[in-house]
Amino acid sequence: MAGAGAAGLWAAIHAADRGPVTLVAPDPSGGSATALAQGGIAAAVAEGDDPAAHAVDTMTAGAGLSDTEAVRILTAEAPSAVAELHRRGMAFDAGGAPTLEGGHSARRVLHAGGDATGWALLLALVGAVRADRRVEWVEERVTRLLGDAGAIVGAATDGAGGEIEGDRVILATGGACGIYGRRTGPDRATGEGMAIAWDAGAALADLEFVQFHPTALDVAGRPARLLTEALRGEGAVLVDAAGRRFMDRFDPRAELAPRDVVARAIVEVRERTGGRVFLDATGISGVRERFPTAAASCAEAALDLGADRIPVAPAAHYFTGGALTDTVGRTTVRGLFACGEVACTGVHGANRLASNSLLEALVFGRRAALAEDGAGPVVGDQGGKPPVVPRAGLPLQEIRSLADRFLAVTRDGRELGTVVETLAGGGPATWTAPTLVASLLAQAALRREESRGGHFRTDFPEPHSEWRARQVVSTSGWSRVPVLG
């Protein structure tokens, strides 16, 4: 098991039912996407709601690219995942009464600690794993996978753990939004797990779809701290520099539209007016007490969430693409499984629905832990032009600058081509994980000549039916997998 966020810890707990588990990961309290998650866990547990409605909202947010069966599994198994968390002692706010977030048609998002759900979940799972004698925790990092006859049989670490053998390896190492300078997640999430999977021969998918959270703090010299979706769910509004609301001009759902819609609207208003955009949460009663994490982030920047309009702008938040898996976490390499943000299950399609990420970690982390060995997803003919693999590792700061400028909320074909050429480099094959992921992202975005969900091309601003397909890449080449249903 590689990784100790929600997906890795939940998978370790359930994999221990099959036999002894070695968990290889640094202590996640030092920085993990789970720890920073302010949103909640989406599940249709309230009266009048049901998994089918949750599935419809997930598919709608996914802009036509979500895998129907994966979505059905996610939403159908959500209530049981929440029930198991209850049994394991995790307490949700307001006695488990759900709240509303953007893109949802019902109140179905469960929170803990106000806007500190991820931290509460992490503490609960770390405690459970530490107490489980069937799990050995090695606080190192996986650096490469061990193969034998085309199957993965273990992993090598960067410390005294050396080479660890096992009947399978589950990657749960997180995403790659750390390749952006303006980001809401941890610095170290730079795609190491995706690069490890790639190096072992696994296919990756949907790399062009990066989700930008629309409301991240926008104060010079300060990190882009997340201001949770739940603020808008409880009545916070977006206004321009003149104090005018604008979201109803972009979508009838206004501030509760899916994240890709809100992010593009903010970018357009900022560019058109030359001014800033603000989140106004002053109308929410007790907002500082109900959202302590967001309030603290504002206070660090000398702003008062309960009294001030807070300057916001989009920031890289969630890496939708990753190692291609089936619905039980199997990749295209036998013995290698993946779950959480490093994986691409197809659930999120072109844009993730709010608060489905922690849920996906739980549902598919458990499924990967309990799955039988077998063949993974079939990607079809990959005989097309092979991907450009970078032959040099650029400094991370340079990659972040390129990503912020050219791989952000809006993209342009000519600029994408420049990024691909820049990242290709020269000399011996010494690419780093951030260089590889940024390069493959740019190539995927350049190939997808349409706009859909988290991928918007100014030179191809509309979706096209021929691109209703998932884009898959491996060292063998690129392919399209049509989305059915």
C-alpha cells in the first residue's frame, strides 16, 4: 500500500481483512490533500434524496464523460460508506444533517468540524490504522515498483525499508496539482504516483481535466487558501469590484453551478472588468463559527469572513486524470491497483462534483482492497503517434510558472504546443514526475480540440460529439475510449 490519505488508509483497513498489509507513506499530518479538504462527503442519506439523484448530478457535472457504471457504484455505495464511518466512531456535524453544495440538487453533503471534514476523517483513519496490528506502517516513500513476468510483485522505498514484496501494490499517492504555482493542495502532490505507474507500463487517462476551485483566497503574498464550496451552499455570493452579483448571467444555478462554470465566470469577469472578484459571506449567520478553517485563512490575511468581502480567484484543486482503473481499482498492469486522486475511475468525467472526492476515496479504496486479481481495463488500439516523453527535468518552479500561465482555466492551442516543446527538452532521459505529468497534460489538452468540463480551449470553445470519449495514453501511444450511456 503506497499512500496515507483517505484512500490509502481506508484501503489498508479493508485489505487487512485479506491478510497482513505494509503501508508505505510519510505521516500524512505533515501535509496531505485529505487533511486540507474543507468540503464534506456526499451521500444520499437524507429523507427524500436517493442515490439515483446523486448519480444524475454526478453525471451532469461530468459533462458527458462520466462512466455510468462507476457513477452507479459510487452513489449506491455512498450511504454504506458513511454508515461504516459512523460505526468506526466518526461524528458528523448537526447529528449527520447534510448541507447543500454547488452542482447538487439536494442537501447531501456531510461535514465534520464545520469546514474541517478532511482533517477529522484523517485523524479517525490514522488512529484506526495505527491501532490495527495487521498493518505495518513504514514511514518512507515508494520510489519504483518491482515487476516479475509482467506483473507487479512489490515496491522499493527511499529508506531502510528497501524492497518490499507483496501479492499486489495499491497506489494511493494523491494527485498532481502541485505542478501549479496557484494551488489549494499540498506542495508535494506533484504526480509521483502517476509517474511510478507510467514507469511500470500502466496507462493514464483524462489528464487534460484539471479542476480549478473557483473560490481560493486571492491576496498578494499569501497562499491560495481554499474557501469551501459550502459557503456558497449556505448563501455566500460572488460580486465584482463594484459589488454587483454576476453568476446569474452565466448559469441559472448562479453560485451553485458546477465548479468549472463558476471558475470560468470569475476569470471572464476579472478579464472584462480589469478588477477583482469577491466572495461575500457576510449574510451567513455565525459564519466564523460554522466555517472556522475558512475564517482562519482570512484572518491570516487580515480579513474578516463575517464582515469583509473576500478577494477570490480560481486555483488548481483536483487532478481528475490519473492511472486508468476499472471499478475495483485494477490498472492495465497485473498486480498494480490504484485508488483516490492518483487513479482515474471515470467517475468524475470532465469535471468532479463537489464533495465526491472523499467519497470516491472511500468507495473505491475499499473495492481495491477487497478485489480479486485479474485483468484490468482494456484500452484498445494504441497504435497512433506515441506521446512525447520529456528528456529532461525542468526545475519545479519553472513547471509551475508554465502551468499557471498555459494549463489553467482557459487554454489555447498554439500556447499548448509551445508548452509541449518546452517540456520535451533534450539530452538523456532524466525526466522528473512533475515534468512528465505536465508534458502529458499539455499533450492531452492539445489533442482534445473541444471545450468540456475542466478543459476549455479558446480556439475550440464548444464541445464536439466526436470527443465524447476518454483519452488514454501509455508508452505505446494514445487512444480514445468512447463513453457509453
